[in-house]
Amino acid sequence: MGEGSKQSRYAIVAKPATLTYDIDHMTPLTTHTLPPALAQLLPTELQGTCTWLDLQRGDRLFAQRQKPQRIFYVASGEVVLQRVSVQGEQHVLQRVRQGLVAEASLQSPSYHCEAVVTSAGRLIALPIGPIMQALVTDPAFAMAWITMQSQALKRLRAQCERLSLKRVGDRLLHLLATEGQDGRLPLKAGLKSLSAELGVSHEALYRTIAKLEQQGVLQRSEGQLCALPSAPRLASLL
């Protein structure tokens, strides 16, 4: 890869990526085994259109206002959907560690935000055209797609609820309760990216985590935040 791509991989949290990855010229991975959730969702003919991609931190899947050609499935790693305000601040709209990215742009003339890889991993690209055709001709797939979108809507509502909370600690504990697994939240992209998702400054987030650690509510270790079993505030949210 050229120097321009290398530059886009640095300071991904500080500013948006400057290069959209050229997916048409990427080398597909040798394995073709789809994740179980995706294999269950897609009809056999759609599975044959999937392309495995190996992406690095800082690669941008697509830019805002770019014409949608694909949606993506994160098999490993992490991707964030984000916008940059007129003041140059990043606003994280969605963080995906496993699941579809940009499915909301299926019928849109352009992507409404940009998608950036914040932790290296493997993704699957799905061309939009065959998906649209299958939604028209395959009722079972259409129903499965509607069910998936309903689940995504629930996550969006949880995010809106989280951002309505005034205190940083409440937002963080809400995120642990709704997005964590067994009280554990991975921090592959770092605390600065997490602060953008919570809509707070990273300084405020650092202070809050330190305070909650002192109170015995959570613990930061090995690239993750862990809720302690004795944490009464988190238990009330679970």
C-alpha cells in the first residue's frame, strides 16, 4: 500500500481518515466460511457474492456522500460510523464489532456518514444489487431482513436513551449494560474513540473511569472495561 494509506491509519481518533480503501483492488482472503449469523441470514445465492477483506486500523470503507455500492459485515475487528462537525469534532454514530455496517444505506443515494476501521480485522463485502433483488423475490429473506432491522432499531433507541443521561458515569454504565457481554466491554479502539461514542470529552471519561474504579464499580484491564459483581448501579441497569 502507498504512503497515503499509511497516513490515513494514524491518529484515527483525532481526525477522520483521509483515504477510502480501494476495495475493488483488495485481495480476498482464502477462507470462504461465513460467520454463522450471516450464513443464516443470506440465501445461498447471495453467499456466493460475498468477498472477504483483510483491513487495517485507519482504513476507510467509504466516505460521506459517496454512492453506496456495498454493505459490510464485521467478522472481527471494529468499525465505527462517524461524522465530523463543522468545528472538526468527531461524532461516533455507531460502533460495530460484529454485524452489518451501512445496511441503512441500502436504498440511499449516498452514505450519510463515513465508516472507518478502528481495530484491524476481517470484513465481508456484500454488493447491494443482489441484495435488493433477493428482497423482492425471496419472502423468507425479506422477513429475516426486517427482523434484523428491528433489532438494529432497538439498539438505536438504547443509544438515544444513553445520550439523554446527563452524567458521564451513567452513560458509561448504560453502555456496559446494553452493549457489553457478561459485564465486559472491549476497548480495541481506545478510550478516545469511546468518549466520542458517549458524547463526552476524553478527559471527562478518564476521570469517570478512575472514580468508578476507586468506588469498586468497574475495573479497566487487558483492553476492556469490566463491571465488578458487587456493582449495585450496574446491576440495576442489567
